[in-house]
Amino acid sequence: MYRVKVTVESIAGECAAGCRIGDVFYYEDGSITVADARTRLCAYGLAAVIPYLAAYCRRGEAGDWIGGIERLACPDPANNVVFRLERSEA
């Protein structure tokens, strides 16, 4: 299993939950931890990202499509938050 670092890469507008560019959280073994106590997690952004994280942290077959994902976005069309995903060894 990989540990996944999720970073807020960009925000089109202003996130209603208070996410900021550079905010980081980690997904590992089904748990989320934040890198900084000031990090805000948007429930809608998490709802969009978590289904992919569960698969992204697993070691798949070579060429598996999930390994090619680098960015995911929240569903807010007016204030879209883009999250960058990075795998690391757990």
C-alpha cells in the first residue's frame, strides 16, 4: 500500500470551506491526517476524492488506469478546488 499526499494545487474563486492553496492532507490505511492544524478539509471535496484514494493507494497491475491519475477536483463549478495526488512508500 502507498501513502498518498493530497495537496490543494489551485482554487478557481474562493473555497467556501476555507481550503487554501498548499494545504496538505495524507491518506493511509483508510485514515486521513492533516499536515498542519490550520488545514481545512471540505466535506464536498473529500467526498469527490476519497473513492479514488482507496484505489490509488493500492499497488495495481502495470498500466492500471488508477496509477495515471495525478489530479482530482471538487464538484463546485464556481469555486473549483484542484487536488494533486502523490504516492510514497508507506
